[in-house]
Amino acid sequence: MGFFDKLKKGLGKTKSSFGEKINNVFSTFRKVDEELLEELEEVLIMSDIGMETSVNVINKLRDKIKKEKIQDEEEVKKALKSIMKEILEVENPSLKLETKPSVILVVGVNGVGKTTSIGKIANRLIKDGKKVVVAAADTFRAAAVEQLEIWANRAGATIIKKEEGADPASVVFEAIKKTKELGADVLICDTAGRLHNKKPLMDELAKINKVIDKELSEASKEVLLVLDAETGQNAILQVKAFKETTDITGIVLTKLDGTAKGGVVIGIVSENKIPVKFIGVGEQMEDMEVFNPDEFLDAII
């Protein structure tokens, strides 16, 4: 199965919800008028894009229709896609790993798919010829280290771990030492599923950052926030909460294959100006794709 076919299959539920609702609006209307725009706005809001972003998109679409004197439904659809594409192209989605070693810090609440995402990203990097070390610094959750070890081994990465309840920053310190010893290209650090109201967990994240900044001060650093697409609007709230404590450089959106709420991608990027770097469209090791706005929109509309 080619990349685009896999993406279309993975986004099938979103397409049948979001894409079909949009097509239904166009099949009902025979002319491009305010009523059509109101119906489209309602579809966007109902598709987890969010109120603020939906209103913004329709305002831009209204201006575009007037400016370009659009009267054809297909042209309206094209204009809608181009506005969404503009929102999603906030930044180049590729990882910025300019130094050797580079660091990827992975954050997110429990249950969003952090462990599997780390395994899949490590797998991609190793297939690109990079040597990868994984730090199992989520030492608070039972079985988190064991799960990560399984995924790291499957990908072919070196894992650094300690016993459950160990100091997370000390795990990262050991992993940095190992990364230097091996001459590895990338260090990926897992972190606890920290909820924004659990202050001690946020303090741990600050400690981990401090260790990285001290021991690898010149290294490129990505901070990836993993979100579960199935949570819809709640995912947007999680971004806002994490932004208060850490400098997020990219989003990893998981479980897109199991949800009709894929439209949330547009709301997340629009409201936070943070690029989506990867999307998860399945459970296999290879089912994580670099986010491409064009292909994403073609797959759902």
C-alpha cells in the first residue's frame, strides 16, 4: 500500500464524517451565498475544528469568494482547502536534528500513545541510518519502562533505564553519558504522563530540561507533545496547558485511524501556531507518518 493510500485508509473515519458533511452541504446548495457559508461553518464546528478556528476559516473564505468572485461550488471547496492548508503550513514539519547528538524530549498525559510514538519515531530515525538512544525517564507509571523497552528493542535502539520510582533526571543523565560514549545521533527522552495540575511532575520536567541544557548545551532540541486525536477539543486544551511549562516545538497526533475527529488538527495548529510533525494512522511500527498538509487535506476532503 502506497503512502497516500495508507493515509486515506487511516483517515477513513474522519473522511466519512468531515468530508461527507462538507459534500452534503455543497449538494444541497445551488448557489454560493451566505446560507452556504453558515452551513459550512456549522460543519467545521461539529468536526472538532473548534469555534474560534471555524469562524476564522469562514471569514477568510467569505473574503476570498468576494475578492475572486467565486460562484462555483467546486471553486469554493478548493478555496476552503487552500485556507486550511495555509493554517497547517505554520512551519516545516520535519525534525530539526542539526547536531550530533540531538535531543527529542517527548511529553504528554498518560494514555495518549507516548510509548508507541517513541518506538515509531526511533524506528524511522534508525531506518534513516541514525544511531538512537532512548531514556526511559517515565519512572512513575507501572510498566512504563518495560513497555518502552519492548518498543525500543523492536526499533533497534539502545535503552537506558532504572528501577521504577527512580529519579527521572538521573535516567536522562545516564542516557546522555551513554549517547556520548556510543557517538549516537539522537537521544529520545520519555517523560511521565504529567497532568498540568500536578506541580511535582512539572518540576520533574524542569529538572530534566536543566540536565539536558547543562550536559548537551549545544545540541538541537525538539520538544514533542503527544496528543490523542480521539480526545478532540480536549487535545487543544492540553496544548495550552503544556505550553505554560515547556517550549513545545511540535505535535505528534496519534490514533487518527480510530477517530472521526481528525479535524482537530486544524484547530490545534490555528490556535497554537505549533506544527504537527507526525501523525499516527495505525498500530504497526511503520504507521507513523511525517505530517503533510496537502496529503492530509486530500485524504479527508
